[in-house]
Amino acid sequence: MNQGAGQQQVIIILDGAKKEQDKPLQEAIKEIVSQAAGFASVELMQNPINLGLSGSIITHVTQKVNEFGAVIVLEDDMETSPLFLRYMHDALEKYEHSQEVISIHAYVYPIAGLPSSFFLKGADCWGWATWKNKWALFNPNGESLLRELKQRHLLKRFDYNHSYGYTKMLKQQIAGKNQSWAVRWYASALLADKLTLYPGKSLVRNIGNDASGTHSKKTDVFDPILAANLPELCTEIVENKEAYQAFCAYFRKVQRLAYLSKIKNLFGIN
């Protein structure tokens, strides 16, 4: 159980059924939620229609952050460390009035040697938190974001020095080939020159990378190094250049592994 769970208000968003055969699964989810315990309160909200991942996240984060002033957001394939809530609440309190900080993130890639916590420009989506005035900077218009990234010559920075295809992802979102709200959140934060706090070791694990998730393939390259202790929160609110370079190197490694996997599949090598 997470430290502080007994004081936590939990709101579970259940999207409308996409297909008729999804309805029994939704009823099973409702039954599980009805038995949830250990929190200050548990509320279930169900969309009357299927909004999809992007529509549901944007709609409900906007609604709840305006209601409460801050939100902690988890999707259903996130498994948290017992330290997750403590880290999130401590960081939300510490950086609430820091205009440079747009969000708090709980996941970090399995990269050795990172500091206890650090800042990077942009925003992220695997276990995160933000405040009302910071979420107000979110621009859902992908075309507008891409245009401004081009005008300000930020595409290289957006793609972590050409190591990860965020520009391609954004173009696909614009073309309707994906629903990614997260790439637009990242672009919005980068264009606003805002920072996100990361832990040096992860406080959340994505268990949807077993191919059970809607938008994921089976892989273990994102399995994190889990934190045994609560991260020390940064006192200096600036981007950590060494961490940025470490992310770039990690993304290049992932690209090489993906390329080698394709070659093995092509030649039938196990």
C-alpha cells in the first residue's frame, strides 16, 4: 500500500464501451472498483460514450485539475511503488509556486547513474502530476504545435537530438494515425520552456508492455530500475544537461535494439 493512501481521493474514469462485447468487461471493472479500500474515497465516473484514450485524458484531467487545483494521473497499466504517493505529494507541494516547473513524473528509463532527482524540459505521461495553471499551457492542436516547433527551430531538441521520433509521432497524430495526447503535452511544455521533475530511479512500472495494452508491443526495454528510497527533491530548478544526454544515449540504444530485432525476424534468427 502507498504511503498516504488513506488520505487520497481516488477518481476512476471508465471510458464508454467501444464495442458491445466490451460491456461485460466494464461490469467486471465496476465490481472491482466497488471493493476498493484503503483510500479516503473512491469515485467511479463512466463516460456515456467512448472518448478514446486521448479524449478521456484531456477531458477529465481538465475537469479535475480545475476542480482540485492539482491532479496525479495514472493509466490502468501503471503499477506504483509504495513510495509513489509520498514522492508525488512532496513534489507537488515543493514546486507548486515554481513557474518553471510544469509537471512531476514518476517513471524514468532504466539508466544507471542518474541523480536522485533532476529536471528536463518538456513533459511526460507514465505516472505524472500537474497543477491547474500549468495544465492551462496544454495545447491540443497538433498542427499549431508542429508549426511553432518548426518556426522556432526546435525539432532537433524535440526529438532528443534525433534519437527519438517525437516529430514523427506528432505528425501521425495530426494525420489521425494515433490519438497521442502525450506528444502534444510534451510539445506544449517544451514550447513554453517548462521543466518536468524526474526521479533517478523509477517509482512506477508500466505493466502494459506485455502486449496487453492498447498502444504497446511486447518489450522489456522499458523495465525500470525501481527506487528503494524516496528521491531527494532538487533545489536547483534548471535542466540537467547530463541527464538529457543520458536520455539521448538510451533512445539510440533502443533504436539499435529495435533494428537488430527486425533483422533477426527477417532472417528467422532466435
